[in-house]
Amino acid sequence: MLLNRFGAWSLILFAMFSTLCNAAESKQAFPIEFALTPNYIGTKISIIRSDTSELPESINREAYATIDRARDALVELQSENGMWKTNDGDETILPALALFDGYTPSPLYSNKLQRAISAAQNWFKENANNPWSIKQTKEAAIAINLLAISKLGDTVPPAAIDHLKNISPATLHQLDPIGKYFLIIALAQFDELTLTSFDTIIREQASVDNNDLLPISIIGISRLMRAKSHIPTNDAKAYLRFLSNKLQLGYHNPSPDDEVLSPQLTFLTTIFASSFTNRQLALDTTLFPYDWRNHLANRIIAMQIYCPETGAPYWKKNAGKNEPITSYEALEATSLAIITLTNLAN
């Protein structure tokens, strides 16, 4: 079963699991260091996990300082009901997932997380038996991941699982790649992801323009999850090579085109690339640069901007568009950037 093959399913999929396994191959234990890092609100201690991180310590410190500032700004936007309200009146639970350190809730935000968890449970009580819109389907998949990583997966109503398990092709087609990702993981939480489900997702994604890197990442992740062993298939390797060429990671690309990159793409790319071991990347240098984590972390940090009204740091989905900090696009981009940096820095 998928659960047995890839370990404990949670938000980060096998990305965090693979990252920790890769680090264990070559790392020895070092003392945990502490560093004072400036934050958007106040100053606190940030743990530099030198015993497992594959990032150079200078990048690791900057990554944690960026995470701290962004999280502090993000929690300030949480509504009293535990959700995050967007500037167009919608609500999302996704930012709650950015408050986890891997599989562990950050103790600094325990109260904020508890409110978000309660909001997710209340949402299912009110909506599990009702028809869902496209947005509600995506939010439900995200909420299931939140409850599962909080070890409360047993509180998800069976009707909600049935909703996702029996998703129509039309709804699946309209879900964006991030929605599809969380759908895959939500179903995998309960061992409800069949090979037929994978084939449907892969066929639907394969029908899009192959210059869109987000669907390519989803196809690659799906192929790896569907594989019968930990050895990546040739087509999964081909997808990773395609991404590597488009993203231009590595020192041999001094002027990469950052317009290609977005927090959404870095999130999916990190999950996909982290499923390949360091040894696999070293044996086949055409797959991905061995130091891809360094470059990706630096580019995520460089993409962070600041709200002109409050000075709060955040990320945008589309660099060239007007996306205020409370827009859905910005809340999603900020959440995924934090999750990705946390993954890369651990």
C-alpha cells in the first residue's frame, strides 16, 4: 500500500521523508546551534538544525530568519474563527500548514494552530454532506491534510472522503495543480488513492501545454507515487530533467529567468526533486544539480517582498501582477514558500 511504501503520509508527502533520509546518508550529528534572528514582530530564538540540513549554514540561517519573519506576519492575518480571510471575502485554511516544522507543530504558534484545527473540523461538520464548489473541494483537501498532520485524521467525516474519492472529471480538470496535489495526499491519507485515480490525474495533467511547469511537477510526483519501487522510472527522470532545464538551477546558470519561478512551482519542484536520493542525482548529473537546494532556497528568499502599507513580508504568485498581502494568491504563495523553505532548511 502507498502508506506502507512511503512512510507516514502528511502534508509534506515524501519530500520531508526523503530529505531527512538523504541527509542521514552523509551527515554526522552536530550540536544544535541557536542564533538570534530579527523578525517582523520582535526577536526570538531560531534553531539552526546543522545536524540534518543540506544547506550551507549561511543560507540556512538566512532561510530561518526569512521563515520567522514571514510566519509572524502570516499569523497576524488570521481571523478570529481560525481561518484566513482574503480581500475578496473568501477564506482559506492553507496558512495553518506553514506553521509546522516538518511533521511537528511549531510551539510558537500552538494557539493559532489550535484555532485553525477547530475551524477545519467545524467546516466539515457544516459542509461534509453538501455539494462542493471547486474552491471548497480544494479547501477540503487542504483541511484533511491539516487534520492528518495534527494526528486528527480520524475526525474527518466519511462523507468528506467520499466527496474527494468520487470527484468528477470536470471538477478534477478545474482544480489547479496545488489543488490536485493536496487531493492526491488527502486521498493517500486514507489509502483511498487507487491506480485508477492516479491514471485519471496523470491523463488530465498530460493534456495541458507541456510548457506549463506546474502540471509537469504533478505528473512527476504522480509517477513516483505510482511506481512499484523506490527506483524512479525513466519517465519520472525525464520530467525532472525537463524541470531542471527550465529552472536553470546551478552555478553554470548565473542569470536564471526568475519569471519562470513561483512559490507554487518551488513547492512542487522541491517535493518532486526531494524524492530522488543524493546518490541518484550524483550518478546521473543530467537529472538535477547536486546543490539544487542551495540555489532554490536563495531564489525563494530573493522572491520575498514587503507590504507597502505595513512592511510585512510576503510572496506573490505572479511577480508582475498586483497581489496584495491578503489576496488568495499571495496567502497561498506565502504559505507554500514557508513550507518549502522549512523543508529545504531541515
